[in-house]
Amino acid sequence: MPDDSQQWMKGAVILTAAAMMIKVLSAVYRVPFQNIVGDTGFYIYQQVYPIYGIAAVLAASGFPVAISRIVAEKGADPNGGSEHLHKILQTAFFVLCLVGTGLFLLVFLGAGTISRWMGDPLLAPVIQVVAFFFLFLPFLSLWRGISQGVGNMAPTAISQFIEQLIRVAAILIVSYLLVNAGFSLYDTGRGVWAGALAGGLAGMAVLGIFIKKSKKRLLVSLPLLSIQELASTGKTLLTHGVAICFSGLLLILFQLVDSLNLYSLLVQSGFGSEDAKSLKGVFDRGQPLIQLGTVAAASLSLALVPAVTAAWIQDNQEILQKKVSTSLKISMTVGLGAAAGLINIIRPANIMLFQTGDGSAVLAVLAVSIFFASIIMTVSGILQGVGEVMSPAKYIMVGVLGKYIGNLLLVPVYGTMGAALSTVMGLFVACLLMLWKLNTAFSILSELRHSFIPLAASAVAMTAVLRVWLFIFDLFGTDGRLFQTAASLTGVVVGGSVYLMVLMRTRLFTDEEIGHIPYGSKLAVFGRRKTG
């Protein structure tokens, strides 16, 4: 049993590390890509990105986790001769083939309708290319799920990383070649996504190599399936698979809402089509910033979620309460630090990354999303860890609905600023519902009250110092990209140091909690007062 436990923990670390690298890569490549294609080209890419994002999350974390649970619950290696398990997995593959093919046909044949919903019929060919990603779904999901079910996370981690690396390389190379060859931005968008399909093929190839080496022969024949077996396996797979991946779909679903109605609402409000595309492209600059801002919170909090699950299984309420409190405080601390820091340096960061300061005020409002999204991701993981699989999905959908309604009400009045406000409000609603649900199982209100003053003091101190720091840079009166890069990067170091210094002096975290934080012992350099 200890060996099994160590294997699962090692696997969890591998998956978490791979997930963090993929998230960073996914956020960072958008910067050079936007520099190549401009704001309108970025608009075209981001309009259809949520469709790809849904396929990617389902194939990376949704269905594989559901399948891994089936394998783990049967307590047998698929090579071990369990005919019943083989039949279930073959049934799952058949269901996933139906799902993948159905989603492909829905998106491919409905591309014209979807593009009209978005208000831009020229996007239809681009959407049709993205639809092909759903055809990878059965193979990626099944092979990853089987490996994870027996505690071998390496195939999943390596295939995901290679898939993302090839996809990013293809996007940057193809966009550079097509733009320089004089192709239209819509043709470039279609070519970029066609090139990105190489990532999915690479991921399948890597998994195929692992499957071949393991000598698994799970799909040699398709069993005769009864309607009951098909319905039962399909219900389990779809219900758990979709619910599990909702925290990963959080930001993608909010982007999907903006893809569906932000551009059309801007046009209806009186903006010309080209101006509206450019404005949407500028607004989409916020997505990689939000993604980068939530990476740190996700990586720190995810390290504690397996411990939460273990304590829940052992019914150790004392340890469980401590782990939940620590996870919550970490997500709030890192989320607030990232959000407040980005708000303060948003203009120089905007120029550093995207060449101009356009839309900085809108991006500053969007940065608030980092705080709420960090808490939602953490609480979602905790709730799933204690058996509340469906609750996060339900509350996230309420937030998405709030975002959709907010766009309808605010965009016609405030433009992209209205879209930013509706994003923050939707995430705020989902966050409140999540915390309310968590409070029904654990005592977190006192923790929230105790955390408020230390976190607020740290954020205010950081803001005051950064205001002075950037004022000194402004005295030189230049908007050069190199100069703004210096202001932005030094601001990160100065602001982060002040935030941590004040935070440590307020003793928000106990010595025991600091011990659970990766590299927590290093925080002593920021002025931790000795107790006693």
C-alpha cells in the first residue's frame, strides 16, 4: 500500500507540473502571436479559441479522469485479464466516438450558424477547421484515462506537453509565414488552426507509442453492446467527465460568452466592423494576463488538494479543516497579489507585451478576475475532493449566465469596459456561491474575516509603493517599449517584495502552514517576526 500511495503521489506531482508548464506556455505564446497578426488577427483567433479550449479540456482532464476512476475502482490493470473491465472500456471508447463525432459534426456543419451568432460570417471556415479537434477526443481520452487509472501519469503528462509544444510552434510559424506572404487575416486564422492540428496528432502519436510499449490490446474487437450497458456507461462518463473539467473550463466559458456576443453588441452599439474587431482584439489581450495570473494560485493550491482528499477518505476532520483553510488562504493571497500587482503595472505591461497601451483601463478591470478565479479553482478542487462533483459545475454555470446577461446590459452602454465588468461580476457570483457551499461543510467564515485585514494591508502597501515607483519612471516621459519593459519588470520585483514583506509581518500564515507551502521556508527573508 505505501508503494501504491507513493506511485499515486508521484503521478500527481508529474501531472501538476505538466499542467503548470502547459498553462504558462498557453499564455505566453499569445504575446508573440498578437505581435505578428495584430489586434484584428488576434480577434479572429480568440473568437474561435473557446471551441478548441472545450475540446482540449475534455480530452485532457474531463473524460480521462472519469475513465481513470473506472479503471481504479475495478482494482485491476487492463492487462490483467478482466473481461468485464475490457468491455466497459470498449463501451466507453464507443461512447466517446459518438461524442467526438457528434461534436465535430455539430460544429463543422453548424459553423455558418455559429459565425452568425458571433456576428461575423467570415469566421465560418475558421470554425470548421477547429471542429476537427473533436475527432481526437476518443483516442486521447481513453489512452490517457487507462494510464492514469493504473497510476502511470507519464503518458498523460508527456503527451499533453508535446501536444501543446507542437501546437504553439505551428501557430507561431504558420502565422509568421502567412502574414509575410500577404494572406488575409481570415486565411491566416484558418491556416493557423490547420497547423495547430499537428499538436493533436503529435499527442496521439506519443500516447500510441506508450500503448504499443505496454502491449495493451483493448480495442481489438467491438463488443455487442446492450442499450442498458451503453446508457449506463455513457451516463457515468458524460456526467462525471463534464463535471470534473468545469474548473478547467471556467475561463474558457467566459471567453465563449464574449465570442458569442461582444463583437455583435459592439457593432449594434454603433462601432464600425473593423473598429469592433480591433476593440475585441484589444480586450482579448486580457486572456493571457488572467491565465498567467491564475497559474501561480492553481499550482500552489493544487499541491494541497490531494491531501484534502486523503483526509476526507480517512474521515480526519481536524486535518481536513486545516488543509481547507490553508488552501483557501493560499488562493486568496496569491490571487490578490497577482490581481493588485497587475492592476498597478497594467499600462507598462500592456506596452511591453502588446506594443501599445490601448485598452489599459479595461485590462485593469479584467485583472480583478484573477482574484475570484483563483478562489473558484481552489474551492472547486476541494469540493470535488470531498465528493461534491456536481456543485462546482452548477455554480460556474450560474456565473457564466450572469456574465452573458451582464454583457447584454453593459456592453451597449460601456463597450468593452462593460464586458470586463460583467466578467468580474460573473466570477464574483460564482465565487460567492462556491464559498457558501464550502461553508456548509467547513468553518471558513472566521478564516475569511481573519484574512481580510492582512491581505488588504499588503495590497494597499504594494499599491502605494508601486504608484511612487511608476511615478518616478513617468518623470522621464517616454512610452518606448524597452523603457516600459524596464518599468514593468522592476515593478513586479518591487511590488511583489513589498506585498510579501507586509504579508509575513502580519502573520496571516502560521509556521505550520508555511511549512506546507512550496519553498515556504524561503519566505523568512521577507521579515517574518519570531513568535514567543
